[in-house]
Amino acid sequence: MLLLIALSLLIGVLLGLLGGGGSILTVPVLVYLADLSAKNAIITSLIVVCLTSFIAVISHARNGRVCWTTGLAFGLSGMIGAFLGGRLTTYVPDSLLLVLFAVIMLAASVSMLRANKIRKPPPAPASTKPCPRHLPLIALAFDGFLVGLMTGLLGVGGGFLMVPALNNLAGLPIHAAIGTSLFIMVIQSAAALAGHASHMTVDLFLTTLVAAFAITGSFIGSSLSGKIPGRHLKRGFGLFVFGLGCFLLYREINQPMIAQIKDLAVRYQDFILGASTILAILLFYRLWLWAHTAKNNNDRNQT
């Protein structure tokens, strides 16, 4: 129990320090320390993410660091994806959920490690408004849907994906991107919980305990954010998440799990084919939009 409390506090501290990513530890902690099933751990994680993000977004909103229009453009499609992800969880075996979660952990760790190598753009002038008026709505809706689907299916907030997307795609300054991503996490987590409503089982004592210490940790992390170099912290945390993701893959990939995947592929072959086709079309359009946006930017730079 003491280890569970300590790790819940650590999750909150990391959320406060990094603005996202800490919640990715919640599901493994609940599965391996609290002995919850993967589905119940995902539901509990969603509640913790929703409550912690709601508390954290209040201070950001008071300081004008939440772009509501951008958040709704990203978050409304994300709510649809989160609801569908919550419904889909019923049909996915626990072992496969944990394997998918491990893949997300590896992607998150790569994102954190790459962030240290990317040069930050020069700071915007003080007169620049943090919330842009013109937004790439289709691209935001597409990215929001995919992040929301991941939130509903696996119970992670997705801040490690949302902050770079809002910063690069929507042009939000980093502090506004963090505040807006917290707002999106709240509405996406609520929609995901609605998707889980038909099969929801919640241990109130455990959920309250984890949420309370995560929220407490987020306040500690926020107070330490100016004293600890975020670059080195994010690199160390990224390496830790990478190692934990590899451990999950090693632990969960086995013959029974592979047999379950084959059985699912046979039973839901038509659905998988249809969903893959839709995703391929959306991805193609997203790549087309990115290529044309990059071309227009190059043309403007040359002129």
C-alpha cells in the first residue's frame, strides 16, 4: 500500500513537472501493484486523469493559458474517439490491452527523448496573442479523434501527444498548449468513461486514494517546475518509460495472447477490414494536407 501511495504521488509530481506523460504509469501501477484487471485499471486511470487534469486546468485558465476554441476543435472529435474506444475495450482481451499499452509507452518514450533534440523556436513577441484565430480544423479533428480513441481504449491522457500537436499544428505557445491539453484531457476522459459505463467496475476506496495523492503530487510538481531542469527530467523519465514498456511486452506477449489475436481477427474480419480502410483514407488525407502545408511554408520562406 505504501508503494502504491508513493507511486501515485510520483505520477502527480510528473504531471505537474512535465504537463503530461505521468498518467501513463497509472495503468501498470494498478495492474501489478493493486492487482486490478486491465479493464478496471483503465477505468480507474481515466477517473484519476479526469480529476487531476480538472484541478490542474483551473490555474491555467485563471492565467489565460487555455485556448477554449482550439481545445473544443481538438476535443470534440476526441470525445467521439474516446467514447468509441471505451466501447471497444469490451471486445479486447486484457493481455492484448496491455501489449497495446506497452506500444503506446514506447511511442511516448521516443516522443520525450526526441523533444530534447528538437531545437525550440525563438520566443514569440510579448504582444502576440496565445490563441490563434485561424485553425486547421480538419487536421485538429483528425488528430483529436485518434488521441481520443487511444484515451478511451487504454486510459491514458495523451498529453505527450497533445502538447506537441497543439504547439506545432495549431501554433500555440508551449504554456498555452499545456493548459489547453489539460482541458482536452478532462472532456476526453469524461467521454471515455461514458463509453465504459456498460462494463464499469470501480473500487471507490482505491480510486479515491490514487486520485488524492496524484492531485497532491501535481501541486508539488507545479511548485518544483521552475527549480528542476525539465530537459534532463524528461530524458530520464523517457528512458524509464521505454524500459517499462519493454518489460510489459516481455511479460505479456506469449502463445495464448497470439492465439487470442488470431481468434479476434477471424471473428471480426469484416469490421477490421472496414475500419482499416477508413483509417487508411484519413491517414492519406492527413499526409496530403501535411505535404501541401509544408510546400506552402517553403514557398513563403523563399519569397
